Amino acid sequence: MKLKTVTLGCKVNQYETEFVREGLLGIGYEDAVDRESADLCIVNTCTVTSEGDSKSRQVIRRLARENPASKIVVMGCYATRAPDEVAALPNVSEVVTDKRELPDLLGRFGVVDVPTGISGFARRHRAYVKVQDGCMLRCSFCIIPYVRPNLASRPAAHIADEVRRLVDAGHREVVLTGIHLGHYGVDWNRSLPKESWTRLSHLVRDLAELPGDFRMRLSSIEATEVTRELIDVMAEQPDKVAPHLHISMQSGSDGVLRRMRRRWGAQRFVDRCGLLKERLDRPAITTDVIVGFPGETDAEFAETVDVCRHAGFSKIHMFPFSPRRGTPAAEMTEQVSKQTKHDRGVELARVEAELRAEYYASLAGMPLRVLFESPLEQSESNQRAEGFIPSAPQHIGTSCRYAPVALPADLAPIGEFVDVIAGPEMGAYLTAEVAAAAPALTP
């Protein structure tokens, strides 16, 4: 029996697809290769934007055309939000509306011993580890709390066992992820005194003490969840916890943040970034920003740019506001024009390039541990524009501080750590030289 899987959306979706795939492979399914027809297709959908819905439908229809005899099982947030719409698509045999049903889904296919986690991550050197599910917030632009409302944290022992398996399988980096990562343990803490609470910092500390040559990275987290306890763990375990946090901002304007129903103001966000920089040496801070939120004025956008500069981000994921049917923001008046969103996106991209160059320059001469992941594929025209044409094939990897690093292929085996000294930046990445001896990583 041949199997195809397609994942749209976030790291959590990618993890859950791998969980289902691994279970099915364990009972005899095999991955279909190239144009080989599949008997079963698993589609994990996204509904963050209307475009996500559209892409999900396109994928399902394409799989039905290319695999006419297949059964298609659809899961994910779009399946939860619009199950009847999904069920009407060609070849769809089952719609999984609740991710808590995944063990039952595997059981219906004949998996007797349903695993508590995964043991590998196909075709990736970085493995995602889902530690919690659900979000109870109600940001005015976001549909996810409506389709994944139930907080559920995984037992720390299951997560630790999973990380051990992934490290044994050769994965050198594990990325802790969740629908609301910073709420790990919150569902257990109700009615308990604060001194008995379980928090994300406790999980990270426990995992950092596991043996093996690996590191952890945290996926997106809220500013209010960048606690002193979490920063302390990062500082105490620099070899095991990457000095990088992706702190979701969305806007640097207090007025926009209020309309977004976010839980903090711009100054509090900047203060948390400052706290991180006080405790760690040159940490990477990355973020998300939505431009053109309803009612966003030129002055409010300027406030966002100003906060970006004060925070000193090394990377900004910029999104033009897209009205999501079913959310309060979609019904707001004063929708911003497409042209204005485009112009603000261009301006923010220019600011991001400046901030990235400043951050990369600050790393010059610094020891970095890099996980090399793939050949550097860059057109000669781009290389010439950056003033750099490598004389030999290059591999590209991700440093502990999230800056991409390029190194000659013979010095950078894919899937392995290499300790380097950061050199000049070449546009989107750093050059480097191999460290003469593995230096101690600076916390």
C-alpha cells in the first residue's frame, strides 16, 4: 500500500503529519515516490487565511486527479472549520475535525500500538516536537482559537522520550512548538498555588539535561512569556538552548495592539527584548509584523517601524493584513487599501534588511555552532550582485543565533554541527571559517 502526505501551514501541522505517517509506515504502508500512484493520501490543511483554504482545496483536487483510485483523509484547521465543505471534495473518504482524534484515526487503519510521539522526521535535519495544543486567546485577527480552542500540554516524560529518539536518529536540532507554546503547562496549573505551577521554563530545563549532541530552539512565543526563569535556562545551558527567540509582535503601535486585542503594549515588548539582551550575549530576536491592520494610520505604522529599530530584530516576518472571515477584524471599518499595505511592506522590508545587516555585523569574529542542512543554491547573478562567487560548492546551514552561514561543502557535512568563526555577511547569509578548536559558546 502506497502513501502520500501533504502538509500546509505551521510546524505543528508538520509534526502531526509525521506522527500519522510514522504510524502508517509501521503497519506496512510505503511512501509513494516520484509519480507513483498512492492508495492513501493524507492532507493536513491550514485555515489561517482564505488563501490557506484555497490552497488546501487545490491540493486535494490535484491528489484526486493524480491518484484517482486513492482514498484521501483530510485533517487540520480547515477540516475543523469547514468539514462539510471538505467532505464534498473528490476522493475524500474521511475528515478529521479534531486533532485529538489522531490516535483513533490510526487505530481505524489497524495501528495497534499507537505511539506517544515520533522517532524521526523525514527528510529534515531539524525535527519539530509538538509540546502543547490549543489557544485560549482571542486576538481579533486570528481564526485559530476557534478551531483549536482546547489547551492540552503533553507529559514531559513523553516529550523527553521523543527527543531521545530523535537525537538517536541523528537529528541535531529539535524545535519545540505548539499552538501557543508559552502556555505549556497552563492547563495543569488551574487551582494550584503559583509555586506548584508547571511552565515552559521547567520543560526546557529538563530537556537541556538530556545527554547527546543536540540543541533546542523555541518556536514562536509571546512577549509576556519571555520570563526571567526562561531566560535563566537559556543563559545556563548555552550549548543546549539556542540563544534565539521568535517573539510575536504584530504591531508596535499601542492603538493597533488594542484593536488587535493583544495583551501588552509596545513598551512592554521592548522591555522584554531588553531583558533578553541584558542576560544573553547578542541573542537573535525575530518577530512577526502585520502591516495594514484596519485603521492603521501612517503615524501608527511609523510607531511600528520605531519599535522594530528599538528591539533590534535580526529578522521580521512581514504579513499584509488579510481579512479572515469569522474574525472581528474582518468586520472592522477603515480597511486599509492594498496599495498602502504594499507600500508599508516595502518600507518594512527595507528596515528589516538594515537591522539584519547590523545584527550580522555584530556577530563578526564570534564563535557560532552551525547545523548544515543543504547545498547553497544561488544564481550567479545574485552572487555577483553580492560581490561573492564561491570557488567551490557551498553548503548552507543555520547557526545557533539563527543567522544562515555558508561554508565550502568539504568543510560542512550536511546534518552535522560545525563550530565556526563568523565572517562578513553576504546579503542573506554569513561567511565563516572553521574554528581551530571548538570554542566555548558565549551565553
